[in-house]
Amino acid sequence: MIDNLEEMLARGNDSAMLRFGLGSACLREKRHAQAIEHLERCLALDENYTAAYNLLGRAQFKLEQLDAAKQSFTKGLEKAHATGDIQTEREMQVFLKKLASD
């Protein structure tokens, strides 16, 4: 799957959705640094892509970048609340609580 998405990117089809797909696929394959790169680019293209904040925070958490993860989840919570994305908001609240207890 990643290969197909990377081919699309190489053809110049860069978009927030494509970067989110790449970030998500990299995260599933435990390629956390690559996931972060794609998710940060996704958010540069669309700062309201709330699910990207969620996955970005998770990837940062996996690499023990706890301050960065907290920032991603916090900003994502603000965006999710503003856009009415209740499910993503709840997921990020759970991770923020986990970070607070560590």
C-alpha cells in the first residue's frame, strides 16, 4: 500500500489526504519517523485535518517524543472541538490523560 501511495506522490499528486494515507500506513507498519514526516506535511497542507493530529501524536508518543505528542494532541483537540469532530476529540483526550499520568 505504501508503495502505491508513494508512487502517487512521486507523480506530483501531493495532497493532505495522500499525506494522511501515507502517515497512517507508515504508523501501522511501525515506521514512526516516516509517519511523522507525512503527517506534518498533511497538516501543513490542511491545518484542520483533525485525524492527522491524532495520528501525529501517536507516532510521536511511540518515539517517546512526549512533549511533541502533547502539543499535537492539544492542538488537535482545539481543532476537533472547533470543527465538531467529537470522535477524534475523545481519542485525543484519552492519549492526553495517558501522557499526564506518565
